[in-house]
Amino acid sequence: MNISDIVQMKALDAAPRLLGQIISRITPAGEIRCRIVETESYGGAEDKGSHAYGNRRTARTEMMFRQGGTSYVYLIYGMYHCVNVVTGDVDDPQAVLIRAVEPLTKRDEQLMTTLRPTDSRRMRNLSNGPGKLCQALAIDKSLNGINLLASGGLLRLEQSPVLENESFEIECGPRINIDYAEEYASKPWRFYIKNHLYVSAKNAMPTTLLLDS
């Protein structure tokens, strides 16, 4: 399944299918390419964990109501950025948070460490969380609302060239730090590649997810 099809899905369907795909960032020092290894789904007006719960439409959430394939970048705790892939149809607020990525090559890793210095003995800390990966990829609110499918864009999604010939297991469990979401806090809407080094946190009792083709 290609990227353009994935981003037209509901967030809950798109989130696991974005695993293994590529996110590319053009910086002054060069292009950085990473593999997506962890995501979270925030789908629809009924999701109490979503910024757009109840169809809350504000200057901040407006991007969630755009056509799938748009970026949604916001600030948390007044200091860390998070990047989301908006999915689905216009006026249906769906977004997939990118929680963790893995640099594809040593060069990508080196470029990322210039933006987020990291102890070489614990390189997974470079991008194993949404705020960390945004620092390591120089993602901020200037990239909010851009077309992630545009060729040559400063931030874009790409089809993994090896995904069709590579298999990995997907585990899922509750999303992180959304205790306010009441019954939605326990929904198993966080997805990650099983046993991947760069995943931000493992579930105590994970569930294996099998995707339909």
C-alpha cells in the first residue's frame, strides 16, 4: 500500500501502516531520512484524547481538519514540538502522532546528532520520543500545515523502498500521557515495531496486531 493511500485512511487504520515508512527532512546541512517505528492514533471528534475532541476547532487544531497528507505540528510544555500526519477526509479531524524514528544511515545519524547531541553509547535516545525526534529533525511550527506528499518538500513522507520485502511484527497498547482522556486513555491506539531499539516505551502486556492487506 502506498503513502498516498495510507494518508486518506482514518487515523486508526493509518497509524500502524505508517510504521516502516520514511520521513524526510531537508535541513541547511543536508537531507535527513528516518524510518518511522512508533505512532499513535488520534481519530475523530469522539476521541477524548484528541485536541479536536467534540469537533473543537481552534487556531491550533485547524490543521487536523485538513485533507490527509498535511502536517500538524504543535508545542507541548511550552518547549517541545510534536509532529503529526493528518489523515482522512476534510472536516474529519484525524491525526497520527509520530512517536519515534530511526535514522536510516550513519550520515543521517550524524546530521541528527548535530541538532540533538546524544551520548553515542545510548544512541536510541536520539529520537525515541516525539519531542526528541522533532529536535533531531529540526521540526518546529514553521512546518505546520505543509503538504507531506509534495516532491522536494522540506518535510515529507516517502514510501519505504524495502517494506514489501521486509516483515516485522507490530505491537499495540495504550497511548502515553493521556490520563485525562477517561475511557479513551486505555484504548490500544499506540503502535510500534516489536523489539525495535528506538521505540520510546514497551507495553507491559502488549497485543500483537495483524494488518489486513
